[in-house]
Amino acid sequence: MAKYIIKRILYLIPVLIGVTLLVFFIMHLAPGNVAQIILGDNATPDQIAQLEKEMGLDQPVIVQYFRYLTGLLHGNLGNSYTTGASVTSEIMARFPYTIRLTVVAAVFSVILALPLGILAAVRQNTWVDSVSMIFSLIGVSMPIFWLALMLILIFALKLGWFPVYGADSFKSIILPAVSLGFMNMASIARTTRSAMVETIRQDYIRTAYSKGLSEREVIMRHAFRNGMLPTITVIGLEIGQMLGGSVLTETVFAWPGVGRLMIQAINGRDTPTVMGCIILMTVCFALVNLAVDLLYGVFDPRVRTMYR
Amino acid sequence: MRNENPQLPPGAEKKKSRFGDTWKRLAENKAAMAGLFFLLFLIFMALTADLFFDYQKSCVDLNIASRLQWPSAEHWFGTDEFGRDMFARVVFGSRISLSIGFAAVAFGLFIGGIMGAVSGYFGGAIDNIIMRLCDIFLAVPMMLMAIVIVAALGTSILNLVIALAISCVPIFARIVRSAVLSVRDAEYVEAARAIGGKTGHIIFRYILPNCIGPIIVQTTLRIAATISNIAALSFIGLGVQAPRPEWGALLSGGRNFIRDSSYLATIPGICIMLTILSLNLLGDGLRDALDPRLR
């Protein structure tokens, strides 16, 4: 298992380098002169040339890339084009907010999705099944930002239960987290249901029943643990989705996280900040997927023995 | 997800009966049929919008006298802040959302399909390079990748299609690759090779038709996801720009009036949701209809 973990972590390195290379070159396709953008329209060509030289923008892209990569390895993501502040510190100031939002949304979605999916599977083809599956189908089809607006309309503007935007109180995280987690809740519930439907038809489940265990024990101890594998994979993928979705939720709710920072940076043509946000979210996504693979070992002894 | 007996040669007659068989089982699935009919209705509306509505009047001209009217018999979906009929704008919007959605997925399927087929058929170093490239693309959450590409290339419909197509390329490449791997060594492929068939011919004539099931299902679901992503990009200002009435752009415009004219944000959202729901229902139905285990 240790060998497997090390192998997986080592494999992350080339992928992440590939991501930086890809994003760096895509961002370089952007039209417009960076020095001109920073200095404004009144800058003279001399000033622009001067700044380009200072920032190393007069060098070939590949040289610029390697300089960026060297900085990255030292935890330095460069300076923002718009504020001049260090990108690393700007992102780190906002990162806790995104983490908090994603974690609350993930917990919300998993807590709701698992019982929903299991119940639907156990009561397959009854009204319980239909209701929970229609509910999750609608959930999967609902655009995050629209749900966010509807939640604001109903719970903030009409009922006044929660604030419309901001991140000042405990209450203010509820609506953003629900809107971010709802879609993922729905798709986790769907996966759980189909995995459980297959699992409860297995011979060992019949054996468990026939040795006199109660339904609760059979479902929780025998079916659930075996049916969890596809669900875990989907939860991992969904957390990645949430990192992407946080861009939308944070924009709607003016949540001061990395997603909103990224949109502001895009509008301000602030390449280093955009790069930093993308790299950070990609690293998070990769770590979540790594965690998922490791959890496989916890839930499935077969995986564990494979890498012993 | 395999849905075909690889030992059967893909004769024309066999294919026809398979199509009929799949269709029959799809037709029995009420939810999938409801989804299909809603989509056909939407496509019909999008194609014939000009017969019922005047684009100039509903999407460009301003008519301040009738601004922000709630839905009524005259204006089914109300009017926007410039007095334009929302129903007409939503119908014209379906044209944009659907065509970008279909175009982006078709483009992504084409590129991803070729990459996957080459990867699966040849294996070895080519396979390794293509799949590692896909790993890199898939390492970035899809929405973020689309945002970065549009941000770099600039906001235009073509760039939107490119960005969304690129974000589905690796997914299709993986699916087609695994489908190709599962039939690559089948006897009829070997036979085609033995009689001197060219590689491209073998891939397109013998291999791809026999792994079409998962590809169709994934295409349907990808179109749903892409339409949602178009709306999301427009919503944050990186997608379709005013005055074009794309659904996400309509929703974004309605956001400013949510307190008193909530229908402006509600209605386009419902349209997006119904479209995605229909595609999901159809996709699920196709998956079941194409699954040999349920036959």
C-alpha cells in the first residue's frame, strides 16, 4: 500500500507540471500587451519597454515559463498585475473561505445523498424510489447559479431568513453551500442508488438475510460497505466539480473566496492571479482524487492486498 | 457498457434490426420519450422562431413604454427592462444555446473520437502520449478549463465552442479508447486486417460502429452538461454577449431585477433546467435501451 501511495504521489508531479505548462501557454494566447495594460493608455513606448524588461516579458515564452515554474517551486506565484501584491498571499487570504464553502457543501450533499440513495435502492420501484429519484434528477439538471438566485429570492429576499450575500456570519454560508452542494447531492444519490441496487442482489446479501440478520444490519454492514466504492469515486469527482462550481456560487453570493478572485482577475487581465487560482484548485482536485483512491483500500480489502 | 456481440459481423441488416430493437425499448421508456419530445419541440421552435417572432423587434429594438411587465396573455413570459417580449427572447435564446451545445459536443466528439480510436487501436507509445495528455486536461476541473480558454481567446461564439469542445475532448477520447480496446482483437477485425483493409477503413467501418452505444449515451449527457456550461459562462460575463438572448445571459440580466421582477431570472432558468432534464432523461433511457444485460 505504501508503495502504491508513493507511486500515485509521484505520478501527480508530471501531471501538475503539464497543467502549469498548458495553462501558461493558453494564457499567453490572450491578446493585448501586459505592460500596456498595467501602465494604462497614457504610457509611452519607452515606459512600456522599460516595464517589459523589468518583468522579463521581453524574453521568449519558454524562458518566462521556466522562471514561473522556478518561482512556483519556491511557493512564489508572482505579483498581481492589478494590485502589485504577492499572488500567493492574495490567494491564501481567500483560500480558507473556499475551503469552508466546499467542505460545508460536500458534507451537506453527502449527508443527504447517502440516505436518499440507499432508501431508493432498498425500496426499489416503490413511490419512495420514484420521489427520491425524480428529486435527484431535477437536482442534477438545475444550473448552480440559477438555484443560487432562486434561494436568494425565496430565503433571503422574501422570507428574510438568510443574508443575500457576504460572509460575515454563520448564517451566510447556508445558502451558498446549499446551492453549491445540491447538484452534487443529486448525482451522489443517483450513483448510490444504482450501486446499492446491484449490491443487494448479491448472494452474500441473501446469505446475510437467511442467517437471521435484521434488514438494518444487512444494509448497513453488508450492502453499504460493498456498495460504497462507486459512490466514493463520484464523491471525489463531485468535489472537483464543486471547486469549479464555487466560481459561480462565489460570484452570486459575493463570497470572498478563490473563485471570485479568479473572475475578478480574469476581468482585470491579471494573468498571474488567474494562473495561481487555477493551479491551487487543480492541486486540490488532484489531492481529493488521491484521497479517493486511498479510501478504496480502506473499503475494499481486495485493493489493499493487490498492493501489499 | 458493451452492447454488442463482438463476434457478429456488422452487416447492414443486422444494424438495422439493432436500431429497431433499441428504438422499441426506448419507446417503452416514458420518461425518455418525454425528454425526446420536449427536445424535438425545442428544436422545432428554434428552427421556426423567425416565422413567429421578429428578431429585430424582440431582441434589438427598445420599447421602454412596456418595460418590466409581468407575464400576461399578451406577453407570456413578461417583458424585460427594455420592454422586449421575453417569450420571443427565450425562443431565440434556445437557438443559441442548442446550436452552441450541439456544435461544441460534435466538435469535441470528432477530435476526442479520433484521439481515442488511434490510442486504443495502436496502443504503445501513441496510446501513452494521448492518454497522459488527457490526464493533464482532466486534472483541471472542466468549468475552470473552459473559463481559462475563453478568458484567453476572448469572448465570441466561436471561442465559446472551442473552449467547450476542448473540455469534452478528453472524456470522449477515454470512452472511445476503452470501447475500441474491447473490440480491437475481435475476429472480424482480424479478418478485415487479413484481407488487407486500411487502418482508417477498419477503424471507421468495423470498430467504431460496434462501440457506438456508450458514445451515443455520453454524447447526450455531454450536450446537457455543455448547455449548462454555456449558460454558466454567459452568466459570469464570459459567454454570449448582449444583445444576443442566450439563456444564461438572459438570466444574468434578470438578476438585477430579482426583487420586483423575479420572472426575468426564473423563466430562463426553468428553460435551461427542462432542456438539461430532457437530455438527461433521454441519455438514461438510451443507456438502458442499449444495455444488453437488460434485454
